[in-house]
Amino acid sequence: MISKDDYFILYMDEKSYYMLPFTENQSFSSHRGNVKFEGGMEYGDKLTSHMGTDFYVLRPTLADRMMKVKRRTTIIYPKEAGTILLELGIENGSRVIECGSGSGSLSVLLSRIVGPSGKIYSYERRPEHQESAIKNLSKFGKPEHVEFFLKDPVTDGGFGVTGVDSVFLDVPEPWTLIDAAYDALKGGGFIGTLNPCIEQIQTTVEKMEQSGFIRIRCIEILVRGIRVKKNMTRPHDRMIAHTGYLLFAQKINQKPGLKSE
Amino acid sequence: MISKDDYFILYMDEKSYYMLPFTENQSFSSHRGNVKFEGGMEYGDKLTSHMGTDFYVLRPTLADRMMKVKRRTTIIYPKEAGTILLELGIENGSRVIECGSGSGSLSVLLSRIVGPSGKIYSYERRPEHQESAIKNLSKFGKPEHVEFFLKDPVTDGGFGVTGVDSVFLDVPEPWTLIDAAYDALKGGGFIGTLNPCIEQIQTTVEKMEQSGFIRIRCIEILVRGIRVKKNMTRPHDRMIAHTGYLLFAQKINQKPGLKSE
Amino acid sequence: MISKDDYFILYMDEKSYYMLPFTENQSFSSHRGNVKFEGGMEYGDKLTSHMGTDFYVLRPTLADRMMKVKRRTTIIYPKEAGTILLELGIENGSRVIECGSGSGSLSVLLSRIVGPSGKIYSYERRPEHQESAIKNLSKFGKPEHVEFFLKDPVTDGGFGVTGVDSVFLDVPEPWTLIDAAYDALKGGGFIGTLNPCIEQIQTTVEKMEQSGFIRIRCIEILVRGIRVKKNMTRPHDRMIAHTGYLLFAQKINQKPGLKSE
Amino acid sequence: MISKDDYFILYMDEKSYYMLPFTENQSFSSHRGNVKFEGGMEYGDKLTSHMGTDFYVLRPTLADRMMKVKRRTTIIYPKEAGTILLELGIENGSRVIECGSGSGSLSVLLSRIVGPSGKIYSYERRPEHQESAIKNLSKFGKPEHVEFFLKDPVTDGGFGVTGVDSVFLDVPEPWTLIDAAYDALKGGGFIGTLNPCIEQIQTTVEKMEQSGFIRIRCIEILVRGIRVKKNMTRPHDRMIAHTGYLLFAQKINQKPGLKSE
């Protein structure tokens, strides 16, 4: 049974679906008619509108939770987010810095992965973005695992947290935060960035190479939708061709240019 | 400090790195010389071989843990695994069926995501594969969160588990397991499959449509490596062009063709 | 000097350009102002509208000539057309069948490649499409090198032409024309098809294998636009992900299933 | 009937085929046995080796003629060459500059497209490459339509030809040849370059913008092979992910920064 304020996906078709909080006896209106949400409604139920259209009550995927945040900014997309988890070793119990908070779509994901033994430290310098991230997190994520900071770590003394497992930077000038990330990370720990333009990546790589990071690697991810239909199977004719370049690296204990021993 | 039997990545360059368990005073030989692992070694440390080559001691990423399993079978690749998490809602606390266990690369990942409040049920019908999966899991994963079953759910009465959040099928004929997956899943729960050939997808979609699944969607994921180097930045000249098609869907409570009420 | 009725591209920016026939003293109106085409205008000239916007008078590329035909049908795109030339050996002097004529975009290209010693035979069964193809060809192609046929070669006795170098089929059911193509082609000659759905390709491949064709191969072509701009270089965010699968093969002299001597 | 010295493709399977000149009674040896080429052999014929393997005698595609040149250098690939034709307006009668000649693979193609009323001007500064290009052209192309120049147009006074329709640059530093290309081209004429690294493209774009070119655009082309086989249809698992970025532009009559009238 879906409880009050639990979110569900109201699904009509591939292009029409909504993320809604449950309230008994509330109804939803669309151009295909109205449906009413009655007490005892379960995930998986079919509802039929007064115009005869079927709607389905589905559990939200993690991708839904990211995509359905109210956006004030460009968000991290699921196609990159999955790889970010894998390459930054983000798992149960991880302690992770993200900067900036943006609209909170990545915070939503991370907070649901790290669990009660982990922690997300989320930095943002613009109050209106932070507010938006906090709101989205409280709706779709696990706010109890996220600590928000309203500050610019570039000008305001770094992250102020140490020994974290991973740092993810979603800012236009990631190179300005590489030193702060170095100070916050464990030895051998993970850093990642996402940027649309190759010059941003070039500048960040150069900075990483000078600042104690190794195993620097860059990828981009393309996702093609395939329509599977009898005698009409084919890739979709349009796709998102580029969101950004992902850059990953790991911290080493001795910065290049420094003498050892 | 790295403890006895902890795994680390010994990194020389992009093409040469190894996943090794730590034993004090053990050494590693390569064509670039030998390095010795002394007590007190830390993640992030640099080791220099007797031939002068630098090696780095790094934390394994989740992608490393998947890719470095000893393989008896084709494995799930990180590029798909991230999306599987996102689309199957696999997070802290999830209860997930995977079938088959294969070499255990996905079990490794899932066991590190769901944490102590979650559970992975892993099915395999070939004893030699199960054995391999168990070994790999004990090295790179969290065996305490995984329960293994040696059985063929097609011929042997289904999964025998109910109310799970997600089912992932990595078998050549996923359509034979759709009914078993339906019985095991919660209402609105998630199913996913991965197969290389379009005919496998077509048959599975047809079966899903008849068996109480909706929001069926298929994608493929392409990852391009980018070399970022001063005045020589370019995509790699070769790439993995296809591992498989990912298919996702969700369970609805009323099978098509059945009367309601 | 541009002569009366010569076509030129009037180019404002990447998204705004037009293919126009030259008439002295005619003018062109846009939301960025009017420009007048005076006698003596040359390719490469800059014209400035009364509102101060620059327009450039450019030669049309072959891609422009294909894309700017008036469309009654889906057209062949330049990204596939170039490969069609290369894989079907279409060069100076080639004799080529195309079926159907469609809107004539491919006829335009082929007619400009084969020259006076070559010939295009273009088949179409719908009069309104043929009419459209003929009109487009007369504007953008070399009509003197194209012979049009209004017929359905499936039901009406094949192509009625023999010894051609290449056959290109742009029809929804190419398998119905494989035998006719076989009869029309030289030994070792080339056939190609373009279709959006994989089932069309599968059926055509099966028919080709039974009908005296070998070296059957299928590809798809993806083109990514790149924005090159100081500190803002990146792939475009959207792309055409799929137009169709290209299928190529070559005729052999002995049909499988037939005994030789 | 195939004449003496005509080239043909001897085709065994997708991975094993050869481009050979015909000589009566010559034979070809492979690990699948020997075949002999008798007088009267026709394109499309099947030959069976003494070990029972079938070989087919096929016409070479234009792609074959490009790929089978003896290589001293990286060559232009068919996947880019088709688009080069389309975007540089290279057709029957075109006058085209290419620089450098390289191994002559593009010269082979262009010489077969422009016909007797067109002309290719091919520049190369290394004698050993020119020699190789000339040899390849005489085997696979139309040498009568190509004029070779052994010179470096950068240091040696430009191309020395004017009023050409198109210029294609296949050199590591195309920006050094933009002014020479400008001088050689007709108004509104076409220029194209191909380079693997984004920095080469960035420098060339900057130079083009300052040197009288407009409609500058950059693309890259990806080709995926598809295996079409009953119940086993899928993209190939490996592909060429990057050969280079294609850059195209057109000449305008007034260089920016110069006064008109």
C-alpha cells in the first residue's frame, strides 16, 4: 500500500508520465481524462480515466528521481551518473563530496546509495540553488545522509572536510577546485568532473597532472534508444549526442615536483 | 594503512595495472622491474621498481572490481552496470534477484551497493560458474549480502523468493524467465535484461507485453575514450562498439487478458 | 558572374540559408532585412541587407542540392549518399538503376557524378512522386543523364534494362526487387538498399543469399556535428541518431541452388 | 570478359579478399588452396580451389580501390571520402586541388569522379610519397585526370593554379595552407580538411575565419558494422571510433578586415 506522501510514477505512455506524491482521494487531470487516487492504492495498479485511458502506478526508478527534480540548473543525467558511481567507487558506506549542489539531482542519487554508514557533503555557493537542491532532496532522496554547505570552496578555504573517498565536481571551472579536492581526499581516492567543452577538460587535466593525481582518463557516453516493435524495430531517429565529457583520476600521496624522503 | 589481504590496484600506466591482495614483503615482477610491498604501505603511495619505473598503489574503483574478476564467462561491463543500477532502482536496502551468477562481476557490484539492509539472490545452474562467482565475490565483493542458489529457475519452480524490488536477467533466453520474474517481483517493481542480439530482445519484449510488464524500453550504450594531451587531443581510434542491448520494464498488478475484480 | 537561373546559396548563418535561382534585380526578404541581387553578382559576394545583416552568395555543395529538393517523400541524406557512391562503384561513366525516384534527391547527386558517358535509370510507380523528382532534377541536377520510368518493376516485368553497373533500392520492401536487380546487373555488379528497420534488412539479406548475391554487408552511419569555438568546443547536443541501415552486396554469375555444367 | 591487367577482387569471405590484376593462367595460393585464373574469366564467376573452397571474382568498389592502395602513409578512409565529395561539390567536371598526395587513395577516387572534363591537382613535398601515389593511381585510378606536383606550397609560392572548384587538405598543419587555398579557389568555392586532433581543427578554424572563409563547419563520422544473421543480428563488437574531424568551409570574395570597393 502506498503511504501518504510517497512518490509514485503515474505512467500513461513513454512520453507521458509524472512523478506525484500520494494523497488519498486526490485526482490528476490530463487531456486523456481524470484519475482519482484512492486509499489502498498499490504500486503496479492500473487506473482508468473517465475517458477510458489506462494509467499505471509505478515505482520510480533512480533515473526518474534524478530526472524529475525541479530544475534551476542543468542537471547530471542518469547516463553519466551510473558511470560516476562505478568510477568513483561510490557504494554503501562511502563518504563523498559533491560540488556544486545544483538542483540536487546527483545528491538524490548519492544519498540513496551510500546508506546510513555513508555521507554526502554537498557544496553550493548560490543560496537559491542550495535551497532548490534541499527541496528536491527532501522529496526524492535521503536528506539524513546529506550535509549541505553554502560556500565557495575556491575562495573560502576549501571543503573543510578530510579523508573522503570521492569528490565529484560539477562546476564550470573544475581546475580551480583540484587542490581543495586533493586536501579532502584519502590517499588513492577518487575524483571526477563533468563538463561539456573540451577546453575545460584540457585545463583540468593539466592541473590534475601538476597536483598529485594519476590515472587520469576521459570518456563520453552515448545512449541510443531502440524502438522494439514487430517489423518496425529501429533506433530512435533523434538522440542526445552530447551532455559532457567525464574525467576521472585518483590521488597519489606525493605531489609531483615535491621531493620525497 | 593497507591491511593484509586488502586488494589494491598496482598502477603503472593506462594499459598496465593489476589488482592484487596485500601481503607484507611480497613483491611483484614485471618487465619494468620488481617492486616490494612493505608493511605500512598506504593507498596513494608511489613505489619505484629496481629498474626505475614508478608504480602507484591505488584504491580499486567499482569498475575495477567488476573487470578484474577471474572470468569463466562473458561479464557485465561497467558501462552497462551503472545504468542497470539507475533503471532498476538498486540502492541501499534493495532486494535484488540476478540470474545467472556468471563470473560474479555484477554480484560484486550489487553486493557493495545494497548494504546490510539489502540482499542479492543470485541464481546459477552450472556448478562451475557458481563456484567461480562465489570465489570472485569473496575477493572483491560483500559475500554477506549475497545468497547463492544452484538451480535452473525455468525448470525448477521459479526463483522461490517473493517481493523483491528488482530482477536482472543475464541469460541467453530471458523470455523463459519472465513469468518467474513476475512472481518474484513487488508490484511496480523493476526488471532488466542484457543481450547482444536484437532477436533476443524482440522475443523478450513480446513475452513481457503478454506477461504483466509495462514501460518496456530498450537502449544501447556507447562509451568513447578520449585522449587528452596537449595539442594531441582526440577520441581513441578503437572502441567497443557493442556489448548488448539493455531492456527494462516494470511489473503491473493485473496481467493483460485477465479480467479485473 | 552568375547567370540567369543559376542556383546559389544565400547564406546568413548555419541555421539560415536558402537555395535560390538568380534573376537580376530580384530581391529576397527575411526578418533580418531585404537584399537585392544585381547583375554581375558573383559567387562569394557579400550582400548587406537594409537592416545591416551580411548575407553571402555561395556555390551549392552536392549536399545542398540533395537537401534543398522540394520533398514529397523522405529523402536520402548526404551522410548515406556518399557511402552509396563508394560502395556501389558509382563514378564517371557508370550506368545506375535507382528505384524509387522519390523526391529525386539521389537522382540529383547521381546525375552530377556519372557525366555524359554514364546514365541513371530512375523508376517510380507513383506519378506524383515522379513528377516531383523530375522537377527537382531539372532544377538541381543534370536531367540529360537521367531516364525516368513510371512503372512498378515488381509487377511490371522488372527493370527492362540490362548490364548496369549498380542498382540502388530505396523502397520499403527491397526483397521484392532483388530478382529484378539480379537480371539488370552486370556480373560482379553492385546492389545497395537503405531501410530504417532491422526486419527489412533481415528479409532482404535472406532473399539476397538465395538469389545470387555475395559479399553482403550492413552498416549504419552516424554523423556528429562539432561546434568549434574558442573555449567552447564541443559536440552538438542533439544529433540524427538513425536514418537507416545500408545494405550492400555484389552479383555472382551462378545462382545458389543451380547446378553448374 | 576480364582483360589483361584489369583489377578484380578475389573474394573468399568478409575478412579475406584480395585486389589482383588479371593475367591468364596465373594462380593464387592461400591456406584454403590454390585457384587458377583462366582466359575468359568473367566478373561474378565462382572459382573453386583444389581444397574445395569457393572464391568469387568481383568488381572492385570505389572503397576497395581506396583501401587496397599500397600504403606509405595513413590514408583517407571511404567513410570520410564520400562526405568529402558531397561537401566539396566534387562531381563530373570539377577541378580539385588535393594536398598532400599521400599514398594516393583519395587521388584514385577523385580521378574516377571528375571524368575527362575535370582535373585533379595533387601536391606532395616528399618524393617517396609522390612516387607511391603515382604508382597506386596508375593501378587503381585514372592517371590521365591527375597532375602531380612535387613541391611544398607553403614555402614554394602556393599552388600555382587558380580558379579551382575545391581544395582538400590532408596535412598535419592545414592552417599553413589556408591562404594558398584562398588564392587558388573560385569565389564561393569549397575547402575541406581532415585531422585527428581537435587542436588542429581549432587552429585551422581560427585561420579560416581570418582569411576569407565562411560557413565553417566540423563533423565526425562513425560507421557501425551490423552482422545480419538469423537469430544472431547485432552490431559488430569493435569499431573504428575515430579517424579524424572533417572541417569544411567556403571562400568569400572579400577578406574580413579589408575594405570593399
